[in-house]
Amino acid sequence: MRNNALMIGVGGMARHHLRTILQHFPDTNFTVVSDPSDEMYAETVKVFEENNRPVPPNVKDLDKLLNTYGDELDTAFIITPHKFHHDQAKACLEAGIDVLLEKPMVMTADEAVSLIETRDKTGQHLVVAFQGSLSMQVRTADKLLRSDIIGDIRTINGQVWQKWLGPHEGSWRQNPELSGGGFMFDTGAHLLNTVSDLAGEPFVEVSAFLDNRGRPVDINGVVIGRLESGPLVTLNACGEAFPSCHSEVRVIGTKGMIRTGVWGKYLDIKYRGEDDWTAVPVPHSLGVWDQFMAVRSGDIENPSPPEIGLRMAKLWDAIKASAGQGGIPVKISE
């Protein structure tokens, strides 16, 4: 499949994804990139040169870029501060470009609805780059849970921890105008999304506590939730952990339990009466770009559509509302 690509935002995370794409997807040609920072672009040039791939130009103004290159482009990977996701994704979709959009998809539920409407109007693909939803581990776990292999779900416990506070001190990630939230909405977004995926049904009520530790955004957070059919959920996000970035989610049922990570990465199962975990084999995947390409080619249904961005926005709004009232339970409407 022809794939002339655009990358919007070429910071550290973008370059991490870019290395995988350049090494494993020779049919993807980056026609152009867009980033306001000359320094970030210079580092990106090195990545292309290291992989013996043509260096694309950097056009800082997205409107100008789409006017110049829009007819040539097939895909866009957007990895920018959260505030810009909606407008950049909407512009690309309306230009006839399929979009892989970094998480969290948007800042508000209204923005999520807008992107769903734009996706429907244009007929373009929009995939949210949640590594969990796009991982073989979480997709396999979802199938197992829907097959009743561990019985009825009673509780779900998820946690994620990272040395996030210090390394991002003073960055856009701790600027609420650009980020929309702190650790729970950044790395913790994977926790909220993967648990929602595995639950297979919506949250209807949450009680939350967020601790900013004197910063403009939350650093640590705890959420207690109730799902539509009654199972209870606990979520713990610690953004000032020791040097690390790790996670675990356990889904406990009447016949057994499953554990995985918020990014996937591993999947184990334990049945009632067993002492040890058994690793569950899953198909190989090269990550989010691999799954994005599979969606575009029609090989799979979109595992991470914009509807999960709407689900995420509603859940985050309820968490903020509860935390702002000292943990008072807040109901989430459809």
C-alpha cells in the first residue's frame, strides 16, 4: 500500500516511534515533518541519516504544509502536546489523510465528539495510539475475558508508577493549559484506557483523590470506580516513584484472574486452585504503527477508535470533578 507519511511533532517520543518505523516499514516514506523547534528537527535529521533514509523537510506551519503537500500525503502520525491534538487531527482528516493520534486523544469530551464527526464525514481512518489497546496482549486478554474463561468479573485493580515529576519539571507536561492534566492524564492515560478496555463496559461512578504535590498538575492519584454491571475498580497512579516506568492490571473473576500491563507487554492467567501464573502466548506485533497499517489495509477492525477518546474524556472529567470535591462520588452519564 502506498504510504507517504507526515509526522507532526518530532520530540523524544516521536523519535522513539520513528526509529521503529524506519527500520521495519520500508514502504513508509516520510515526505515531510512539522515541528516548531529547530533543535528537535536537527535531532530527527540524525535518525533519518542513521537509517539511510531520505531526510524530509520541516514545515513549521501546518496549514502551509497541508496546502503544499496535502495531495501527496496518505498518513499522519501526530505526537504533540495534548492541547493541539484536536485541531491538528481535524485538519489532517479534512485533507484526506488517515491519522494515528498520540494519547490522550483530546482535552475535552466536546473535542472527542468533534473528531468522531470529522472521521464519519471524511471517511478517513482515525486511530488513537494507545499501546495497550493496540497490543496483542490486551486484545487477547479482551477476547479471553469476553469468553468467560475467568468467570464473572468481580474486581479490577490497576496501577502505574514512574519517575515522572523530576524529569518533566517545568515542561509542557506539567502545564495544565497544554497538557490538560498531570501524571494521571499523561502516563496514567494508559491505565485509564487499558482498564476500560478490559472492563468491557463503561464506568458509571467514580470517587477520586489527586495530589499535586505543590505543582500545577496532579502527580499522584487514586480512583475508585464502579462499572455498569457492578464490578468495582481501583486505580493507583504514582508520578514520583523511584527511577522506573512500570504497571500492572489484575482482573479478578469467579474462576480465575488475568494480569497484564497498561501498555500490554505481558499477559498471564491463573485459574482457581492454581498457585502459579501461566504466560499466555500472543501473536507478534511491531507496535502502534504496525496496527495502524493493518487498520488501513482492512486486515483488522480499528482496536483504538476515537470513541475510546470520548470514553477517556468523560472518565477524566468525572475524576477531576470528584477530586475537586474531596473525593465525593461523581456519576458518569452516557
